[in-house]
Amino acid sequence: MRRNLIDILDLSVEEIDELCAKAEDIYHNPEKYTDVCHGKIMGALFFEPSTRTRLSFTSAMMSLGGNVLGFSSAASSSVSKGETVSDTVRMVSAYSDIIVMRHPKEGAPIVAKMSSRVPIINAGDGGHYHPTQTLTDLMTIRRRHGRFDGLTIGVLGDLKYGRTVHSLVGAMSRYKNIKFVFISPDELKVPQHILNLYKEKISYIETENLEDVIGDLDILYMTRIQKERFSDLLQYERLKDSYELTREKLKNAKADMSVMHPLPRVTEINTDVDDDPRAAYFEEAECGRYIRMALILKLLADKTSDMPLEGETVTGKICGNPRCITSCERGIKHLIHNGRCIYCDRKID
Ligand code: NCD
């Protein structure tokens, strides 16, 4: 029996509270935790570039007294020889006690959990989800605002391909009186298949203009335009400079608003914002180390299993999404649950 973290909804709100509280305890009393993972090994399988996520997970496991093995690019693994995700994970789960994985295809961590003997943590699957960034975001929100209910959250930038956005919306959909203000160019709005999952639980408006709404926000969650996900680079060039937050624009924002960003930033936040007390993004990155320590401890200790899917799962229909892991992984079963591909959440007719 083991637990995995593929989607932020794999954790209950009570578990998220416990993780945030544990992360704060670790932050304030690191000496209590220096040896608690002695002899444990974390496999870090990064098929896609990463700085913060990979290094904060590595730092987290080392700070708990454990060890780390793995790779930081697909090119340096046997994937470059044509090995499947399933075979890679099957092997690495024999060499480690927990696996953190980032992959460019949506749903790849679900394939991983099917062939793993140890817990799988999704560290980002294509433009789909990024649940551990969301834990980092939630810890930052809890620190700065002391609550999750009743917040007005502006989410700006690439809401189409931004996986951190999709996981954040899912997480916040479980709290009371959340208002989302989605700020993006028309081409980069939150995809319908993501909205369909949460639209009954959240209230939201969509706009292209930050200046019109900045004064209403408790949180402004900025994101980078995700260059690597564009099939049309001319479209990227046209959209890449859509927004720039400056100190001047912050004049109209609430005094206690938080400016968040999963980082890396490109041009969407001017460095003149960094010294403003509302700039929360470096603190957010720091939280990543402590919340990931709490998560590793939880998943290594948790001997329950994942929550079962409700309803019937069928095979036979094919997911046609080229960004889905089903488009490239050999030997994979196409599984449809409640009319959606279980890997990428796309509706299948
Ligand atoms: C994000 C990601 O990888 O999705 N970065 C991160 O993990 N902190 C955001 C991004 O790359 O824009």
C-alpha cells in the first residue's frame, strides 16, 4: 500500500493543513529532522528542465538525512535510447524509496505509478498539473494571509499551458468564497477542459487587462508565457511581452496584496518590484524546500492507498490528444473514466 501525489486533489484539505503545519515546524526546528530519512533514497527523474523543483526536492531529501539519485534531462537517461516511462520507473523503483518525476507529456506520472513499487510525486507533467508547486503556493498564502477562504486571486499570463495555474485553481476550488480573476490574452485563457472540472465550485471572471482589476486582488499570481509548449513560435513572439508588472502599477494594489510567481520569471515582473513588501515570490521559492520535506515524510510513512476513482473506467476508445502520454508511450492502455482520458483529463467522445 502506498500513496502518490499526481494531482493536488489527491490530498484532502485536512492533509494540506497538516503538511503546511509540519513544514512550518521543520522551518523553525530543522535540527529535529536532520536524520529522519537516514538510509532512504529519493529517485529524481527529470525528463524536462528544472531549477527550483529539482534542487528544492534534492535539498529537502538531503536535509532529512536521505540520499538522492537520478537524472536532470531525458538526454542523459536511457529514454534517449527509446526506453519507456514504464520501464524506467519500474527499474528506478527498485533502486529508491520514493520517486519525484517531471515529464513533458500530460499524464506521464500516472503511467509511472502503475509500474512503481514506491510513491510517485508529480513534479510537473507537460502543461497539465504541478501539485508540489501548489503546496508551495499554499504555504506562502497561509503565511501571508492566514487563511484560504474568501480570497480574490488574480492569475495572470499563460493560463493555457501554465500547469501551476491548473493545480492552483483545483486546490482553491475546495475553499469558501474564492473569486478568480483570470487575466490573459484571448489565446492563452484557461482551457475549457480544466474549467469544466472546477467551474461549479469557483466564481471567476476573465479579462485581458491587469490595470482594471489590480485594486480588487488579495493575490496576484503571475506566470511566464510557456515558450516550450507553443507549436507556433510566431504566436509566442507576439504574446511573450503581453504583461509587465512594475512598481508603478502596484500603486493601485492593496497594501497587503501578495505578488506570487512560481518562477522562473522572464519579463513579466520588473526587478523594481522585488523590494516591495508585497513581492512574495522568493519567499514562495524558499517555502518549496520545507513543504517538500513535509511531503516526503508523509508519503514515506503513509501506508494507505490512493483514493479510488468513483464510477466506471472503460477501455477501447483512444485519446487523440498529442500532448498526452498515450500519444507516445508503447504498450499503454487507453483508460477513459466518466468520459475523460484518465491521463490528461481531455473529454473523449
Ligand atoms: C514552473 C513549472 O515548471 O511549471 N516552475 C516551477 O516549477 N517553479 C513554472 C514555469 O516553468 O514557468
